[in-house]
Amino acid sequence: MLYFARGSKTDVITPDEVHGILKRVFDNMGPRRRVLAIPPDITRLNSYAGPITKMCYDYFGSALTDIMPALGTHSPMTGNQISQMFGNIPKELFRVHDWRNDVVTVGEVPAEYIYRVSEGKLHYSWKAQVNRLLLDPEFDMILSIGQVVPHEVIGMANYNKNIFVGIGGNDSINKSHYLGAIYGMERIMGRAKSPVRDILEYASQHFTKDLPIVYIQTVLSKDDDGDLKLRGLYIGDDFECFSRAAELALQVNFIMVDRPIKKCLVWLDPEEFKSTWLGNKAIYRTRMALADGAELIVMAPALREFGEDPTNDRLIRKYGYFGTPATLKAVEENDELKENLSVPAHLIHGSGEGRFSITYCPGPDVTRSEIESVGFNWGNLNEITVKYAPDRLKDGWNIVNGEEIYYISNPALGLWAYPDRFKD
């Protein structure tokens, strides 16, 4: 059921309006005894999920007993990050999702189904895993809160991805990511329907349909002054809520460039991006806009690691971003990759495949040898910052010292392409 839907390319939904919308929806749904909220973590700081979670806490009060950020494989949030994103919500309400140890399997999608949706590329079953807290029968409302935006693994982020991946387990995360990579991210990004979404929908319909999950979905984009605006808000408990949000996200978060980009400069906000696991959105989201032979320069002042998880970090450092053929060969030959399939998926996503070059410009916490050892070019952050002065650039096309560049201030907010590389 769709409880609320509003949004357009020009809409600006204010905080007071959001507060009123939530109150009306919750009033109509009736009182609740115990509520669980599942917002994103700090890596989705700009999702508007923080303020919405605070509004939900203000409405339900003591009935909102647990908040579990959908970490997936990311590092747990710090106290400062919780305060930054969620304000003065008591920290004792927050729970840490442990994707390796604190999950239960609620069902299994059969291998034959995976084989069909992957067009014969994969033949394994998929365990639908969730954090055990989700199954506590005391909860009479579960609020899944987040932003719908183009995504490299599933096409459009959020909805039941927040459940089966955000608070999912080893099997559900690894195999879903690998399915997306093998199927082809350029066939997936920006699309509400994809093989990965298909298996999550199968799981929702077969294994969790009786859970009292309500989805609160946002859509955001920047205005002409570069300020983020809430363009859409959708609340519901089924696919329609997501699909309506995805339609708007495709309109406001998909940037179709008029010509292939030969040099692209991407800034990674230090508050959001501390690993290539996250920062490689600079690669995923721009690759369909980059010309053959293009140069992608990624400015990453807060970079300190490759993977957010220690095992993933070690495997990335060992195998590197050397393209699909090398990665698939490594999977065939190494059990440690077979057991951690989200890593080879990530390595495929983060490679230029020899079609364009990738230069990472880290801060002081990652060395040149570390960057080059995983297959990237290294760039001097200070020199690049002086040369291009990103604080004076506008998003989009710029001319700097006679050179044309394309600048992106936050790759998490969109998907860039040119028509010849994006086809239905």
C-alpha cells in the first residue's frame, strides 16, 4: 500500500512539511507499542534520512526503542557520526549490525531462479539473510528509511536492499553484489528493475511479507546554487513506493552529458568517503560518461583504507583493480575470493578495464605505493588542488587554464552518461 507520494523535478519539500507528512501518516496508521528504525549510515549523510529518523523519534518517543543503521559491510558509526547525522537522539538506542555473525537466514532463493534472471551467467542459490533483531515479534512497526538514487549493484538504491543487504549477511551481500557485477553494471545502473532487485523481490514476497515494514523513501538533487533539495518523499509498504521514487530519481539524478568526457575531476567529501570501497562511486557513476582514453582524477583527502571490513581490505590490497578477466581468473583460482564474492564484484566495478585511466589523489594516510599496488595511478593531492582549485569549480563543464574538464562535487548524488553508452 502507498501511504504517501509527492515529488517532481522542481518540488522542494521543507522540513516542516516532512514533519507534517510523517505525523499524518503515522496518525492514520494508529498507535504503536515498539518501533525499530533502519536508516542508512554516515555514508548516506546527504540522504535526508538523519532528519527523518529524528522526526520519527520525536513522534514515537519511548516506543522507538531501537535504531540500527544499515551498515552492510561498512564500519560501525562513531558517536560523533551519530550526532552529526541524527542529532540528539540518545546514543543508547543505536545498535551495530554485524554482517558476519548476527544474522539469520529466513529463506533461500533457488539456483534455478538465479540462473534465469542472470541469463545463464550464474547458477547458485541465494540465502535471504537479515539481522536477527528484525524478527523480534515485539516490533509492530519497522521503519526502513533511505534515499532512492542510481546504484551500481542493483540499479536504484534502497527499498528492500536496505533490509537484505543493509542489514544482511555474508551470503546475501556477497552473492547479490557478484550477480550485479557479472550481469553488467552498465546494464543495471539507473534501472528500478534488475536481476539483483528480482531476487530481493522474491525474498520479500516469499520470506518477509508478514513483517510490519514501512518504507520511507527520499529523492534529492541539487539546485542551481549547488544546494541539496528534497524533491520527493514516498511512504509505503510495497514495490509501488519504491518504483514511484525511482521514476523521479531517474529524472533528477541522471545527468546525460552532451559529449563524452575526456577529463573528469571528482571530489570525495571527507565526511563521507574514507575508503575506495565507498569512494569508487567516482568510477562507477561516471564510467558511462567517460570517453575512450579519458582521464578520471579522484581527489580523496580522507582516504585511509581500501575496504571498510578488514578481510575485504586485505583482499583488495592483494588482488587489486586489474579488470574483469584478471578478477574472474582470480576467483576461479582462489577460495578466499569465492568465499567473499562482494570483493571481486567491487574489483570489477572499480576498474577502468583499460578503457580509461584512474588517478587517485589521497591524503596523508595512504601512500603512493599503496595506490599503485592496486592498479590505480597516483596523483599529488596538493598539486591537483592548486592546479584545478575545486572550491572554485561548478558541477559540470569548466575551463581551467584553457583545458576543458568535467567536475563532480559528490559522485554519490547522481549517475552520469552519454547516449551512446546508455541504451534501454
